Amino acid sequence: MFGKMDWTLYPSRGFAMILQEIGEKLGPDELYRIGYENGIMNGEEILKASGVKLKGGWISLQIVLALLDFIGYGNVKFVKSELKNDGHHHFIIHVVNNPIVEHAKEMYGEKSLVCYFIAGLFSGHGEIELGVKKMRI
């Protein structure tokens, strides 16, 4: 993907701080929505730049997880998935080594709102890269 997609290094601590501020001003639902829209845009850009054609299933999932880890989103483990009555696919994931989340936990502890953004971000990525409609993490 190098040479096909622009990359920007942004300090994780600063990103955690701005996400927390947005969450406090606009609320967790809006922070989730911003993350979701970002995940959709990022997912489309990554697939376009990489030329990867995902068809769903276990192999596609492994490719997506490797890409997310590579670009700094951390190591993602799917814990549980289910289709709810509301038509949404609900997933529980564990994310390890996401520097934004690690700084948010350190600075805000239980009051951190950053995970709402990250959940939205991964939901958007999942819809684009895994082809799961109405995904909610």
C-alpha cells in the first residue's frame, strides 16, 4: 500500500484527548457515529489502495485483522458474534495494543469515551471489509 495511499503519523495521546473532548461535548453516540463514518471511509480507501478483493469468510477476516494491526489499530480478537432481532450483527471484540485506547485508559480511566469512537471505527471497517451489513461492535 505504500506509494498508493497517504499516511500521517498522529500522536496517540493527542488523538485520545481530542476524542475525549468530542465525546464530552457531543455525547458517546455522536462519537460512535464519527468513528463509524471514519471506518467506512478508511475501509474503502484501504481496499482501493491495496487492491485486495475480499469475499467474506475466515480468510477475509484474517486479512482484515492483519491490516488493522499493521496500520496501528491494535491486535483484534473476535470474542462473540450474533444476529440480534433488530437486524444488526453484534460483535464483542477485544483490542490489545491500540495506543489511542491505552492513553485514554491512562488519562481518563473509567470516564474514557474513546472506546465509543473505536467501536464505531471497527463497525465501519467491518461493514466495508467483511461485507457485514448493520454491524455493531
